[in-house]
Amino acid sequence: MQITAVINYKGGVGKTSVTANLAAELAWLGYRVLLLDMDAQASLTFSFIKPEIWQKSYADSKTIKRWFDAIAQQESFPLNSLVITPEIANSKISESGNGGRLDLIASNLGLINVDLELATQLGGATLNQTKLNYLKVHRRLAEGLAEISNNSYDFVLIDCPPNFNIVTKNAIVSSDNILIPAKPDYLSTLGIDYLIKSVNTLVEEYNEFSEVGDSLDVPLINPKILGVVFTMVEIRSGDAISALRPFIRQTEKLGLPVFEQRLRENKTMYADAPQYGVPVVLNRYSSSTHKDVAQELETFASQFIEKSGLRRK
């Protein structure tokens, strides 16, 4: 089971669209995919479940916020009890005949309060106790995911909030890989360097603290930067327009892996898809434009599988 955190400091870079479409294409190919929405905006959740259905059936009892709240109240229930299987998307996925599935653990608009609650649990009477509390707080999601059998899913994709709070750190501590969607513009690429530095600091600090966590049996972490995928790219003659290329080169100069496939901007298709509960890559349009968009998503998913090191279906 490969766990990947999808993150960028900058909002509005297509992070949720990338996550939803990547998951859908992986499921179409026959993989079992679990989506975990850790962003309080809940955009990924609402990409598969209508807000009114979420409010009626899931908001109070079946979101990641409910799971974190239960831990804070010293209650316990398995993370996989929150899993939802979106019917509309999976109906489309079943048409492939490959046996894939897409599941979801939903977010909640109140998730931002969870971070404040977690922060209050970080202190300790001694330095060692502080380090132990740090490990306990930052390992909660990892422990929850560890309870899910490796035979249940091939991929877990975690849609992270556009910041580096404790919820995001939980996602990174849990993950094998980190995927960074970014627009090829000044602000989006500027944040990538800061993000990498923050990840490196977290890894160093966490692994240092793990030395006092023998009683917790804490493994070291070393999430792999899977790569930067450029989104919302204006394409001309099969490539990004010249004004965008310097920002792509700037990212490559950071020494980070960059996905060869770039995802073009199409506000209409990407904005309309969530209201129908079916990601763009699963939709069937007759236009050549959609064919190009879908082909890019399919190629990106293939490159993602290759970088992840899993055997192709």
C-alpha cells in the first residue's frame, strides 16, 4: 500500500483536481484507491459527494474530523469505519471491467479546529515527555492507516491543506511519497523551495525525537519527493507557452524530479466535473479538447505508477 501526500503551500494550483483525477484513473486501471481529504475546505469530498448528502449522512459521524475528535476524547474506533464508496464515480469505474475501486474518507469544514486541539497536546513536564507527546500527536494518522490492511488498497492519496500545520504534518509522517502540484508561475513555484525545506525540517526533527520513543516503537520516516506536476498550463504547439517555461526550469534547478507530463488549463471541464461527481478523466465528451485533457491525465497517472514503483495492472 503506497501512501502519497498531495501538497503545495499555494492554494488554487489544481491540487484537488489532480488528486481526484489521479485516483479515478488509477481505479479505472484496476487499482484499489483510498482518498483521504485532510483539507478543511472539503473540495475533494464535494467532488464526489453532493454537499446536501454529505450534510445529511456524513457530516456529524463519518469524517476525518470525527476520528481526530474521538482520539482527543480518549475514544477509539478504526479509521476504515469512515470509508465511503462514492456510487456515481464507481459506477463509471466499473465500466472498465478491471476491478478497480475508489473509496473516500471525507473532510469537514470544522477540521481547522482539530489543529488547535492537537497543538494543546504538544507540551510536557520534561524535555523527554515533550518529545514523546510530539511523536504521539504527529503519528496519529500513521497509526490509523497502519490498521488498514495492505491488501485493502494499492494507493492512498491524501489531499493536504495549503499550509504546514499539524494536520499536514500527520499526513507527511504517514506517507511514503509526496506529490507537489504547481502552476508554472512566480508564486506557485516560489513556495516549492520553502515546502521542501519544511518537509526536511520535519523529517529531521521527527527522527531525532524518535530516539526517545522506544516505548512507542516509532520507525524513522523518509518520505520520497515523487515529483512536481505542473498544472493549469497554457499549451501551444504541444508545449507550455514561452512565458511559463522559465518557472518550469527554475523548479528543475532545485534538483527536484518533475513529471514530464503537464496538465493544461481548462476551467470549464475541471470546474464543472465536481457537481456531477465524476472526475474529468472518467467523463465522456465528444470534443477533441477533452480527448487531449483526458490523455494528459492518463499519461500522468502512468508516470505516477512508474515513479511509485508499483507493478502496472
